[in-house]
Amino acid sequence: MTAYKALPDRSAERGRPALDWYDDFTALLLEIAGKASVAPTLRKDRKNGVRSGWLFDAAQALESFLWPEMRSPSPEACGKRLERSRRRLRERERQKPRDDG
């Protein structure tokens, strides 16, 4: 118990830590889509597993400007990062207090 108490506070969640910085990247892509009046689609073909859509294509193109260590290791990883970031961004948006005044 003493050793446990000496450990820094850690999240009760298991698994890999979230790539929170990718949320900013995803938000930028969504903002670009909004200004260009483009639907930020993100799809995965159920038969062959191929990712597609505007958001996916934009992320693949713009990740080349990130440091190599920050780039997705595969197209599937990029699609998964986008899915998770969009989910976190939606959750944050829902949790914002509304201004009813």
C-alpha cells in the first residue's frame, strides 16, 4: 500500500494513452472542410477494409507536414485516429455549457 500511494495519480483507464494532440489536427481539418463547404466524410469499406472520404484524404495529405514520429504508421491507423479524435471532439462539444442568455 505504501508503494501504491507513492505512485503518481494515474487514470483508471487501461490501454494506450489517447493522442490528444491529434484532436487539434482533426479540428483543423474540420475547420478547413467547413470553410470550403465540404462534407468531412470518413468511411471504411466493410468488404475490403479500405478507408476513404474527404477527412481521411486530407489527413493523409497533411500528415506529411508533421514530424515523422507524429505521422500515422499506416492508413488504417490514420483512420482510427480520426475516428477517435472526432468522437472526443463531439464529446467535448456536448459538454460545453450552453449560453442561453
